[in-house]
Amino acid sequence: MTIELTVNGSAVSLDVEATTPLLDVLRNHLDLKGSRYGCGLEQCGSCMVLIDGVAEYSCAREIGSVSGRTVTTVEGLGTPEAPHPLQRAFLEEQAGQCGYCLSGIIISAKALLDRNPRPTRADIVAALDRNLCRCGTHTRIIAAVRKAAMSGATA
Amino acid sequence: MSDALPLSILNNRRMDKWLRFQPDRTVKLAVGKVEIGQGVLIALSQIAAEELDVGIDRIDILSGDTADAPDEGSTSSSQSIEVSGRSVRLVSAELRARILGRLAQRLNCAPEELSVEDGAFLMDGNHTGYDYWSFSGPEDFAAEIEGSAVPKPASAYKVVGQPVPRRDLIAKVTGAAFIHDIVRPAMLHARVLRQPSRGARLQALNEAAIRKAAGAAIRLVRVGDFVAFVGDDETAVQRAAAAAPGHATWTGVRVLSPLQQEAAWLRDQPSDDRHIGDPGPPAETRVVVSETYSRPFVAHAALAPSCGLAEYRGGHLSVWSHTQGVYPLRNSIADILGLKRDQVTVRHAHGAGCYGHNGADDAALDAALIAMQIPDHCIRVQWRREEEFGFEPVSTAHMTRLRAALDDAGRPVDWTAEVWAGSHVQRPVFGGTMLAHEALPAPPPPPKANDPTEANGGGGTRNGFPMYDFPAKRVIHHLALETPVRTSSLRGLGALPNVYALECFMDELAERAGVDPVVYRLSLLSDPRARLLIANVADRCGWASRGPVGSGHGLGLAWSRYKNKAAYACVAVELDVDQDIVLRRVWCAADAGLVINPDGARNQLEGGIVHAASMTLKEQVTLDGDGITSLDWDHYPILKFSEVPEIDVVIIDNPDLPTLGMGECTFGPTAAAIGNAVAHALGVRIRDMPLTRERIAAALVR
């Protein structure tokens, strides 16, 4: 069936089963590899995207349920040439080890800063608790989100 | 001279294996160690830039490639900077000296009159018109490395010791960056139906039901009891694989019991027994104390399930893997498939942090097996979450019983550590088997129990010997011949459970002697580097004003020198215990000699602290029925953002001492510091990890 939605600011029309996971559509139909497979169970947050501005898991989310809605992936925030202030803050803090969790975490942080531009440490931690990081980079990630907030990283 | 050369150079003697000058004025540096999230590539690049005197941005590093990079074995055991870094330093210094030597002849001057500025050659400070790119010749690169050049003194370093940012993170925060993201021509997605256990036989497979579950056309590949689902629609093969176990009937599946998930189970198993250190029997004194500590089976639990890509074209098999060792994997795949080694190329691609031997190599073999059945396509195998948890090699359960004979002052005069554990390393080149190989018509013999030698730091015995000044010390190692599930290397091997035992026992002995635990340690420890770290951390954490025992608020401290020869770390942990343990603050000091990249080092130290805290508080692989039952993050919880403490790390600067591997040095001390802080908070000791709510409750009613 044909499903229409907006991805990273562009209108997209897809001929795909309505039950296909949003993550598969992003990665395989739209070649947006920044949203990552970690569990398929909505437990780890590697696949996090913004759906109408809200951070949501995409791994078990059926594409049919986002018809007509707006999806933003990490590619929609910035590029290597022109990174988003959040992405830049992560680079400045070197807030990564393996980096697999980072795109999902940046999406969660984006949703947080959009609704709360001046979050406390407790706010940040609460917003990131749906994301797992296995390398133990947590303290740097929290510092990066704080730094982005200081620099006014909304938009 | 060559006796002193590191193994990496002995195995790769030609200069062009390591370094080349490229037409775009960059320097190709090829290394065998790979990026597994530890930031090794920027550190190795810094070393080459330093010795060659070229800008860091000119270093174009290639790592882990059996066609184009040297064979440096596996990226493991905190050896990358100690061994590969030392090699890159020697190789770079030698190339520079060789080329400058020839230039000095050409210019009829002494080599000492020449210098290098971002790759350009100067004589007495004036440009000569020559540089690496114009003046180096084939003879420089065909030469055998002799190890004859003298590297720079640390006092001359400009790039080494600086916090140079990593280059790989930009892709990781903006889009495609991992093996999982590679797209190749004619690519097909694949998933595997796993054989439940070695020796299990597939009696029946309802292919029609699996195809129906897939919902789109898929292809089934079957070789012996190895079954894969392949197609161009990843969603369909994923659905097929999720449904397949319910449509497969196996015989000969080994049955597991929850009893086997506890370390104590290993005590009654057949074992290979070794006695290391001072002769027995242990001395008897008026007071002999003994306690037993344990850690259960734990998982690497990489955030990304493993992935492998392979394509077989024109008689050559190309494989992409996030393996720790491209050459060992190339050899294993060639041997299993009956190919010549030069028919197989393995290239490293980034994966999620692995922390040891996880499913990476197995996924690569899966892809290779399928590629041989479907030539001229790139086969992409993506493991599922339950597959990673259920089938990756886990770290063995480990039990350590300590016995100390005390003098009248309560100080040990004789120390015995008795260890029961399965194999801590079972890589395919080390007695282990690869998963899919076991499902093939000619499976390998059962894996052989094995552990690294003492010279390589040991496995079950790692950090089993205390570095304290006890008159007599010995380790008795019972290496279990079999474990209920496959086991292999995970960050630190036996170091975490052994340091947990040792440093918790030291607190217990101090308490028995009526002496402050830090004072007690220092009275038994002459190593000056260790003493400095302990004093540093004790000072920073406010040890002198530590509160009373049993208040619910705890402060604990522990230290070790990883493998008793790598980096030193001391860690203090402050926490509260109510029903659960809440970590508040962690202080760490580490001494790793010359630090190449202090920012990367700090990242590794902090990562080790959080990882160890997670393992100590939460982690256990559970077993039942036909296998592992901790198959998702709900059943294998790890530390979350809200549970991570504030961490304060100090690196003791020692630039004139050799670099010591540090990726694993905080692991054991963190676990033991938590154990000691919990005992301080509760007034009772919990000796079996993980320190769960149930264990706390049980300890309090004891």
C-alpha cells in the first residue's frame, strides 16, 4: 500500500506493507542509516527518532501508524559538514566510545531541549533513561547535552 | 637488536607493511589493531605523526585488513598501545632516520643538521626543497625493519600526550558509520536459525510455515544443520528467523538447569588443576581466615547485535567483520570452508563496543557460509537481539576462595587464592570453536578448555596473586574442562572477580585487625606507584572523615595493577543502600606511564568504571531448559543513565615511563570498591556478585 509521510523535511511516498517497522523503512527504503537496530523490542533506544517532535522508538513501530506524520532522524539534524549544535557538543566533549548509541541519544536530547531548553542534570538523566549506553560514556554524554543547552541548541 | 623488537614487527618486517607516503601528501599508516570504541586509531596516528614530524591530519590510518595491513593478532588484553604503539613508534622513527640519512649523504651534511617540519626537510632551519614525498624511494619501503633508530625522548613530544579528537565520531553522530550500515552491490539480507546446542540435530523444519511468516519471497539455505533465510527484503527474513525456532524440531539438545548459572556449580566439575607460586601446603598460624567470593556468567551484551558481510566472486571470498582479529578470523574461515588462506580477505568495519570475544566472528562465518552457497552477491547477516544474548560466548562464572594465615598483628604471612572457573579465552585460534561450524556436516571436536599463560597475564588466575608484601603466596587454579555454555574473553578476564575477592578480603582482614583499611593496605605495600595512587584517592574522597559502619551510607576503596604488570588504578566509591544500591560518587586515579591521548585515556577509565559497576550490581546470565534465558535487556539489565554516579578521574603523569595498557585497569578496583562501600554501609559483607536487592535483603537477615 502507499504510505505518505514527511521525513527530515521532505515529503515521502512509499509502497510498503503497513506493518513494516519504521526502522526498516528508514534504513532500507530511504537509506537513512543513522537510526540503528539494537533490540527490536523498544528497550535500548538505538533506533530513536522524532515523530512529530516526540522521541520514539522506531524498531517496533509500524510504518502504517506514522502515515501523514513528520519523522526526523539524526540525519535531519545536521551533517558532517554542518552539524547541529547537539552533534557539535558531542564532538567537542568527545562524548562517545563505540558510538552506536549516540544517534538515538542525540534524538532523545533534541526532544528534551525542544521542550526544556535549560534542563538540570536530573532532567537530562530522566530524558535519556530510555537509551542504553554500554561503553559507560554516560557522564560525557550528560556533559555534552548540558553544553548544547548552554549554547542554546534548540531549533 | 631484533630480540628486543615487539612481536608486531617480528611478524611484519617490511617497512611498506606499515608506512607509505601518498601522492596527496598524506601518510598511509597501516596497523593490525582495530577500533572497538577505545579510540586506538587516533592514539596510533599521534605516535606516527610525532616520530615522523608530520601534521596529525596527514596520517591516513588503515586498520585490520588482511590484504593491506600487518598481522598483529587480536585487539585485546590492553595491548594495543603497549605493543602496536611501540611498533608504530619504532617503525616511524626508523623510516625517518633512514630517509634523513640518505638526504644527509646527498647534501653532504651530518644527519643531525637536518630536521623535519610537517614532512618537509630543513637543514639548519632552512628549507632544502626536499620532503618525504619527493625524496623517499622504493628502497626505503622494501627494507627490513631493524629497530635501529632511537625514538624521540618524551620531553620533545608535541603531538603525543595531547587530547587530539577522534575522527570516527563525526560519522557516528550524523549517520552511517558501522558495518551494519554498509550497502554493497547485489546485497541480500540473511538471518540464521541457530542450532540450540552443539550436537543437536535438526529433525524437521516446517519450511512452508516459515515462508508464510516471512510474508515475502525468501530463500532457504541449508548446509547440514545450518539453516539461513536469505532475501532482498530484510523485514521478511527477520520475520522468518523470528518464527523459525517454533517450526523447527531438534533432537540431542543439551538440557540446562538454573543450578549451573551459579559459580558454585563449577566447584564440583572435572577440572585441570594447577599450582602456581610458593610451595604448599599453606602455612598454619594461630589464626587462619578464609572467605569465598564469586561472580556469575556475564555477557558482553554489545549494544548492537553482531553483523557480518561476505561475498564470493571469481573464487575469492571477501568478508567484512567487526572482529577483534582479522587474520585469525581469515584463517578460521578459510580452514572451515576448505579455501586457501589467500583466497579469503577479511576487512575490519566498526561495530558496537564488544569488550571481548562476542558474536562478531561467528556472524562473519555465517555470512561466509551463505556467500559460498549464493555466489556473486554480498550476504549481510544481522544477528537478532535474542541471538546475541543467547549465542555469543559469555564470560565464565568464577569463584575465588582466599585463605590467609595471620600473624599476631593480624597481617597475612601466607596467602592462598584458589580459583574455580571455566575458560576465560576460547577464541577459535585458542581451542574454541565457531558457532556455525558446529552445525556443519563435519563439526569440529568439542572445544578444549584453555586459558592464557601466566606470562600473558593468565585467565582465571589474572590478578590472583596479590602485589602485597606477603611472605608466601600461591594460586591454585581449577580450570573447568566443560562449561554449560560457550565461554570466552570479556574485559579483564579473571581480574574483576579476583580483585573483588582480594580487595574485599583485605578490608575484612583490616577490620579483624582493628586497623583502618587504607592504613592496613599501605602497611603491606611497598610499590611506590601503588602507594601514591591510594594516597591520592584517599585524600580526594575524604577517607579520613569516613563515617561509621552500618549507617546505610558507605565509602569503599580498592586498587590493583592490571595483570600485575599493566596500568595501575585506585578507585573509591561512595554510595547509599536502602533496598537497592545507589551509587553517588566515584574517585579514580590511574598510572599508565606515558599517556598518548589523555582525553581518550580518561574516556576508557570512566567507561571501565561504569561497565564494572553495572556488572557488579546487576549482571548475570541465566540458564534453563535449552539454553540462556536472559535474552533481552529486561532480563539482562545494565546500568542506566539515572544510575550512573558522578565520576572524578585523575591520571598521574609519568611520561618517562613506558605506556601501560589501561582499558581494563579500573575494572577490578571498581567492583571491589563497591563491595567494600556496601559492606561499610550495611555492616555486613556480600561476597557473591551481582549485589542485587535480593542479596542485600538476604545479607541483612543473616
